[in-house]
Amino acid sequence: MGGCGAWWLLTPSTRRPCRPQLPARPAGCRGHLFQQPQGMLLPWSPPCKVLCRSCAVMGKLQSKLKHSTYKYSRPDGILEERIQTKACQEYSPAHVDTVSVVAALSSDLCVSGGKDKTAVAYDWKTGNVVRRFRGHEREITKIACVHRSSQFFSASRDRTVMMWDLHGPSQPRQQFSGHAMVVTGLAVSPDSSQLCTGSRDNTLLLWDVGTGQCAETASISRNLVTHLCWVPQEPYILQTSEDKTIRLWDSRGLQVAHIFPTKQHIQTYCEVSEDGHKCISCSNGFGGEGCEATLWDLRQTRNRICEYKGHFQTVTSCVFLPRALALMPTIATSSHDCKVKIWNQDTGACLFTLSLDGSGPLTSLAVGDTVSLLCASFSRGIHLLRVDYSQGLALREVAAF
């Protein structure tokens, strides 16, 4: 700062604090004054606002000690709490590279896929790999599990979709080939008789699961599919796209039944509530622009109900949490900013923020059971998160694999 020799390290955003690097005043502080090398006295700022050069190393070391807790107020007045969790259990890794997607197959098994081209069934309660499935030639992009079944589907950058059985042979039970580019959307009907796939080739394909034959094809210019999900007990499929549009498709003929109001940013993911009455979508963004999740009414009005803003990078996944997790309806989101947030579904208030330091961008989020979440990440595999009520609503990392 000029000729005084001090070195200031600013946070990525002046609106919100970042990682608490100094739990106390650094060496050299006298009361609330910081002594510069030239003897000048400058006001000492709280942690995460200003750091001197001599304390930069200390800050990095402190960030590895996962025991600190602090609260801060957002500009809109909402109080958030961030926990750097205590050391968690490190299980054998499910993958040797980035995990792109994770989905719950049952109350104790999940299926994941990633850049290692392998789908892995994992018992996240014991930390054991149950089975590995190999067949794709490129990265796995999506996983869709058949409800109350041992079967699941995997989509890949190799333009194919494969159907697997946890108790079946090592080869896929069925293979679906028809897209010209990477498969980026995958949804199975509630009765598991149909499969809908979407791609960056601007098409949606509807498949007969039993025969593996394509039954319907739909194409819309610039409709670069990012995600698909089937509405429970309905013949409708919800789809997000890079054209910033959310569409509701009628599987009976694969026609667009409704188009939601266009958003300002690319829609990256969508999820439908268990009762089929509501859905949520999330968007890309950077520096707090975009980076939100949106709740929609799927019934008569199909209007926007609420928005959830607080992430600072692209939101990659959003899920409805089981009612048993809280006394109010809640949703969870994961983002490239390494954070998982729990929100009050009705008010949009952020109830808790968990920062998974060192994880890299978070890529996928899934409900494991009534108190557990599974979160896939770029650098540290899959995180097992658990809701904790010992000191109010909190989310803690308990294992990684």
C-alpha cells in the first residue's frame, strides 16, 4: 500500500467474507492496531478482510485445521453460518478421476460416474465398492436409477446410453445409440418402461427400454439439453437447456406441453418434487450474477414461486430434501464455489452453508437417505454429508470416498 511495505490480500468479493484464515490477531498486532515495518500504525481489520504478508503462510496453515465456525450477515440481512468440518472418514476412492455425477440407488447404495469412464456402485455406509461397470469409451455424464430396482442407466460423451443391473452380467443389459453428440440428459419413466435422452445435438429421443428401440424423436434448434427428469406419476418430462429455457414435454408423442418464462442464464439442472407439484432449476453464472436456483409451480399456473440467491459461481445441482430433515420444506444446492447450501423452500432464506474446502467445483448432489446427502466433486471424489440437529440445523461432512 504505497511505500509503507504492507501487502493487502482482498477477498474475491467485497460483499461476503471468504475463508477465515486468521482466528486471532496476527503477530505484530497491538490492540486494534497493526504495526508496519516503518513503524506506522494502521487499523487492524477482522479476519477475511485484510491480511499482511507476514501472516499469509499462517493463514494457509489454519485453513487446513477443520475446526472453525463463524457467522456473517449477507447484504439482505440473512444470517448464515459456515462450518469448516472436523476431520472426516476417508474411505477407499470410488473413482481415480473427477466424478461427474452421483445418484442414489437405494438407502445405502449410490451409483456414480466420471472421467474414468466407469460406473461404480458404492455402499456409502460401509465405505466399500460393491461393483464396477465398464463399457463406455468416454466420460460418464449422467446416471439415472430405476426406482426400487437394482437397475440403472449411464450416459456418456461417447454418445451412448447403457443399461446395467447390479446383480446381472458384466455387460450392459441394453445399449441405446442414436445421438450425434454427447448425451447430457437422461430420465427414466416411473414404470421404467421408457427412457428419455437429450443431447447437445439439439434432440430428445424416447426409447422403449425393453427393445432398446427409439420410439420418438424431437428436435428444436439451439435446444442444447443440460438435464432431464421425469415427473412422478405423470407422462411429462422436465428439461433444462443452454438456451436458458425450461420445457415440459409430453411423452405421448414427445411434444412440448409448456415453456416456462425464459431465464437470464443457462439452466444447468432440474428436479421435481415427489408429489409432482413443484420443480426447481438452477443456473450458471459467475461472481454472484446468475448462480441461483428457482422454484416453479408445475400445476395450473406454472409460475415462478421463489428464488434462492447466494452462490458465487455456477449452481450445478438442486434437490428437494426429505421433510424428515427439517421442520420446514427445504432444498439443497451445490455449486462450483465449493459450497452446499440448505434453503427454506418457502422464504428463500439460506439456513446453512457448508464449504467443502479443497474439493474443487461441486458437480452433483443426491439425497442418500432421510438424513444424508451425497455430493460429487472435481478434486475429492464423493462427499457424504449429514444433517446435524445437535446445535440447530447444520450440515456436516462425515466421509469422503
